[in-house]
Amino acid sequence: MAKSTVRFKDSVAAFEQIRGDIAARRFAPVYLLMGEEGYFIDEVAERLAEDVLSEAEAAFNRIIVYGRDSEVGAIINLARQMPMMGAYQLVIVREAQQLAKIEELSLYTANPSPTTILVVCHKGKNIDKRSQLYKHAVAKGAVLEAVKPYDNEIRQWLGDFIGRRGLKADVKAIEMLTEHLGSDIQKIANELQKLVLSLPAGVKTVTPEDVERNTGFSKDFNNFELNKAVATRSEARALMIADHFARNPKEHPLIVTIITLFGQLKQIFIVNYYLWLAQRKGQPMPSDSDLARVLSISPFFVGDVKQAAKNYPNKITFKILGLIREYDAKSKGMNNGGMSDGELLRELLLKIFAIR
């Protein structure tokens, strides 16, 4: 089976489309919700469970079954039943990836009942797109293929999540949340929901102080601030942050810090390369918005990267990238002489600042 070409942004767009249709009560007869990112699958199923039927109707017409405990024939029979009251019957198949012979649901989806809404929640992987079940769902229903995000796709989604709740977030707050919560969409959604609910009435902007207060994640000692200290060659500040990391190793894994340092140096290298093309080849320097897209960062930070590039010409950047590769190996236990993560980070930073 060919590898999916669906990207995280496509999953988000499909999710928003389906959610909007549900809110407008434009229901599809079949929903095929599949893929690795369970958050979107659960959210759509939950919205349907809550919005299709009234409380009185749900007592008779909302049926939830689980793939491991069900058979295709029984689910088809349920889906072909008429609703006992109201306009719709809702049949939700949870954990459908555990349903044996799931492709045989195509016997129903070929001609779905107009009074039944069948929801198939297939987590962890996709239904075979060559199957009749998938083709029927595309032609007659709604399909959500939920893929997991790359790290550089989290910031946009996180900001949009906050924006849909009538709020905006300070850029640093977004960076703190991204670093603290990683790329687990379900975890991010849960933590953001708690954060939003904790804000005082009338507050419209999420600040670094809000993040620190509600997550315990320091606004002053994190990888965002460490990168900033390195970019501006603030050695004392960088070593102070490293000391904090050494005292809190579980909250600040060295491997994550090294990845963020590498990411920043890669951005600096790219900007320096464009500067070289402009100076030596006469090519126009990309606009800040174009650079932001190339670097996968907010336009707000493009100026910072340009300034950092002045501190780190590529002859220095090459040497630092070599150091980062060396300490990446050491962080994984290779030739580290028994040094702790805190000691390795401090040594790495001292070597970075020593390069001129």
C-alpha cells in the first residue's frame, strides 16, 4: 500500500471541516475516522455523540460498540435498524481496528441508511484505501485521515487552538508550551484546556507567567531562553540556565536540549547561506515572511536569527554543528567518560563560546 501523502495540516483542515458540518447539523451517513493521531478521531466521535441526538433520543438511538467485542454482521444489522424516535440513529464503532473482517462493512456502506449515522473509529493505522469500504466512505460519507504532526507543525496548531477560544498567546508563551508539551496532541489539548479555564475573567492573552503558574514550567530557565543566550553570546546566562537544567534533569533531558540547539544552528546556517548568495552572487535576500517559511518559525523571530547569524558566521557554525553531533553521541552514552547530562551540557556550552 502506498505511503500516505496526507500531512498534519490536511488532517487539521479535514477535522475543522467535519466539526463545522456537525455544528451546522450537516451529517454524513458514514464517518470513517482513521490514522495515528487519536485526538482528532476521539473529538469527532465525541462531537457526534453529543450533538446528533437530544438527551431523550440518545437513550434509544445512540449505540456504541467496540471492535474487539463485535462482529461485522451484527454492526450492519444495527445500522439498518430504524430509529425508535427522532430523525437519526447513531452507531459508533470504537477501536474498529480490532474488528475482524472490517472490509465487509462495505456491504452496508454501499447503500447506507439515510436515518443512520455510522461512525467507524479506526485508530493507529489507515484502512486500506483500495478497499470498497474506504471508497464508499469517500463517495458517500466523510473521511478523516489523522496523521501525527512534526515538531515544527505544533506551534501553528497550538496558537490556533488558543485562538478558537477567543484568546491569543504571547510568542514566548507559545514557545514554552511547545517545549513543555512536546508533540502529543491529546496531552497538549488537555493542558491547554486547563490553562484556558484557569485564566481570570476578561483576560485575552496567554502570557509566559500564565504558563509558568499553571504548568510549573519556568519562564526563565528553558530551552527557548538557552537558545536565546547562545544566539546573543551571553555565556554567563547560558551557563546559569545549564546549571538549572543539571538540577532538574527529568524536566530538561539533554537530548531535547541538543536537538533545539542544533535546530537554531541550522537556521543560522541557512540565513548565512542566503546572505552569501546575496553578497557573492547578487541574488536578492528573501523577505522575512519567506525566511519564516523556510526556517519553519514565526516571522517574529526572523530578526533574532539574522542577528544571531552576525555572531556566528558559517565558519564558526560548521565547527559548532560538529560539536553538537559529538555531544549528541555522548548524550546517548558513547564515550562520555561517565559524565552526567548536566556536566556534558556545561562542557558543550563552554566549547561553543570558546570558538571564535
